[in-house]
Amino acid sequence: MPWCDECDQLVEEEEVGEEYTCPTCGNALGDPPHRRVPAYFKFMLTASVIYLGYRAYQGIAWLAHHL
């Protein structure tokens, strides 16, 4: 989908003008901006993997001890 920098929104393909312009403001359209993954999400994902890995290790050790 084309992106209008002036309106800061995506434009539907059907609404795009003949010269690839925004139907609202008339500016030239470009590609949508790439959205980066936030650092806090990466940190939370890494912390969750470490925590769950440790808990799995504890569960396996507990199970091995009680069998």
C-alpha cells in the first residue's frame, strides 16, 4: 500500500490518483515506513526465554530427583 507522508497514513490502491498522488492532499506517494521492533519488546522476549529455560531446567531436575 502506498504511504502519504503529508497525511501520515496509508492510501488504498483504488484511491490513488493517476499520477500516483494522494487523493486527500495531492502529494506524491512513497513506500510505507519500516517499523522497527521496540527494544523493550526484544528485552522482554529475551528475559522470558531465559526465565522459562531456567524453570524448565528446575522442573527436569525436580522430576529426576523424585523418580
